[in-house]
Amino acid sequence: MKNAFFLSLIAAIVTLFGGCNTGNDMSCKDFITTDSIHLVKNGDVYRYIGTNMWYASVLGSTGEGGDRERLCKELDHLKEIGVTNLRILAGPDAGSDLANPAKPYLQIAPGVLNDTILQGLDFTIAELEKRGMDAVIYLNNAWDWSGGFGFYLKQCGYGNSPNANIDGGYAKYVDYCANFARDEKALSLYYSYIEQIVTRKNSITGRNYCDEPAIMAWQLCNEPRPFSPDNKEPFAKWIQKAALIIKSLDKNHLVSIGSEGYIGCEVDMDLCERVHALDCIDYITIHIWPVNWGWASRSNPDSGIINACYESGNYIDEHIALAKRLGKPLVIEEFGYSRKGNESGTEPTTESRDAFYRYIFGRIADSEYISGCNFWGWGGGGRPRDLVWQQGDDYLSDPPHEPQGWYSVFDTDTTTIKAIKEYTQILKSKR
């Protein structure tokens, strides 16, 4: 692993001289950049409605869980309705024996990567490029449904991550995960892993990942948190070092944190501002989960839709103010709302979800400070077999630890898809 001084020096040189790493006749215009408060693509302001499709790399593989025909159909359908930005997981890490993690694993052991899934990521990137679509690829997870922090901590002697879904389990999980940002060995394993991914050569396009125009951004983690008020300093240092490593390896692509906003920073806007103000972080991210955060009743979210929109609006406004202070774009890269009665599957209707989606889409259309969003998430042609995911089941947007079909948008959700299509056209007209 390169030492910290060397990494910082390279990052400084990249910042000073700029330019592109264009080994395959690529040029700066082929990559999404920032222009103060905007994302820019092909010289134009880039505003979008995207989705989360964490499972794309597994679906794009030719091994267990792979279904390239389905992946291509999903991408075609998304493109048709105007969704051109996908937020995806590089691949699941080996998970806790106490959880129900996503499988198969990309990282089986430290530095031991499943090349079949990597070829699935290659395929996904290549297919996105064919369709003029873009990917945000997150490289880790704070939660154990894809291994996440727990994968690295388990390698360092902390054992399996506690099951957060049992009584008292969440507090134990938080205490466990707080070790990640302050354990140098765990961090070193993570830094080595992101080097392996970012420096990969695509087996299909023949380009290095740093030269792939379909990649919009690398993301440090899905929903990283300090997990302790005493952990803010190590947390901020980890974000800076990880981002600098990526910037030293790839000067073409944007880097973002994957943060939920200040709720993911121990409800501390000062910390949220500090980490997003870093020069090596290109844009601000927030997530919005009204039911999970108590803004609407879990047992009856339909009755809480007005308050959910009200509280979400306040949260958005606070982060728009942050975007103005920092002069950086803002992306609402995760948000979701359940079906009628908080039921799962394809049958319950989606009136409240549609209302919430329309509210978020409308906020994006009305504010130049919000560049886009990624709703959670696309289930498309997949169908849940049961509430609990098992290997061999269809991949949906709902991770294995959540009821299957809870937040997924299926290809039969006509009213939700209608809202998506309407607002993709509105955003297109505003570019």
C-alpha cells in the first residue's frame, strides 16, 4: 500500500494540473464533471431521475445469480422511461453468519475477489455505455446485508456482526461498527480493496475503469456513519484518506461519500459540512427514509404521507443551504416509501408512494441546487417468492434483510412509472 504522504502528493498534483487519464482516445468531455452547483455531462447541465439497483453486477455475471438477459431488459425498460443513472454496489462482501447477506460474494476473503462477479460489473458498465447511461458505484456498506463494515472487522478479530434485527441488537451493532473507522488494520484492508476495484481493466471494453465514460462516480460507502459521538474525528479522517486514494488512482471520475446527510453524521450538521467540504469530495449526497426515521407510521404509512413530505422538505432545505455554502451539487441518491398498508409484494397499491415520489421529483425540478435523485429502487421484472430472501430467488431492490417487495418498483407499477416518466421529461426540458 502506498504511504499516506505519497497518496497526498499525487492527489495534490492531480488537483493542481487537472487533465484526463485518457489511454483510449477519451477526452475530458466524456466524463461527468461539476461546475459549481451543477453536474455537467457533454458540456450541458446534467439533471436526472435515477434508481438504485444494487444487484446489477451479480445479475450481469455468468455465474450464480447471473441473468444477463434480464439485466439488459431492465436497462432497456429504465432507458425507455427516462431513467439513465444507476447507483449500484460493486459486489457483496462475505457476510456475517448471524445475518442473511446478499450472495454470491465478490470479496470472499481480504483481497480475494470473485472474478465472475467482476466480469458482471464489466458487463454492466459496457451495457450502460451502449445506452448512454451512467453508474455510481459504491465500494462498501455500513450495513451487514452485503458484508459491509462487518466483513473487515471480522478479519480483525471482532467476530460476526451482531444481528441488528433482534431485541437490543441494533445497539450492539452500532457499538460493533464504531470500531471500523478507528481500526487501522480494517481500514488498510478496505484501502487495498478499493485499489483493486478502481484500477481494474474492463474485460469487455478493454479500457481501465478510470477511462470508462459510463462511470459517473466512485462512492466510498453506502450510508457510512461514525456510529459513535466520540468517533467523528476518525470518521472524517477515513473519508478524506479513502477519497484521496481514489483521486490518486483515477482523476477522471467524481468521488462522493454515500452519506445520508447530517442524520448519518450523528445528527451533526457541522460534521456533515466538514466531510462534504473536502476538496476530494465532489458533490453532496443525502438519503430520505420517512418511515425508518419516524416521520410516518410504520404500521400505517398512508396516514403519514403529509408529515413525511413536510419533514422531508425540511431535510432537503437544510441540505440545499449546505450546497449553497459549499458551492457543490446535491443529489438525493436514496429515498423510498412503502406500499399501501406497509405491505410487500406486487399486489398492494402505491398511492402514497406515488405521492411521495412526485413530491421528491417536484423538489428536484424546482431547485437548481439539486442535480438529481435515485429512488430506491428498481425491482423491474423480478418477483418476490416470499418475504425472506433465499439464494436462488430473484434479486429485487429490497436487500435480503428486508421484506422482499417492500420498497421495490416493479415493471407492473404503472402509476409509479407514469410519475417517473413525467418528471424525467420535465427535467429534460429544464437542462
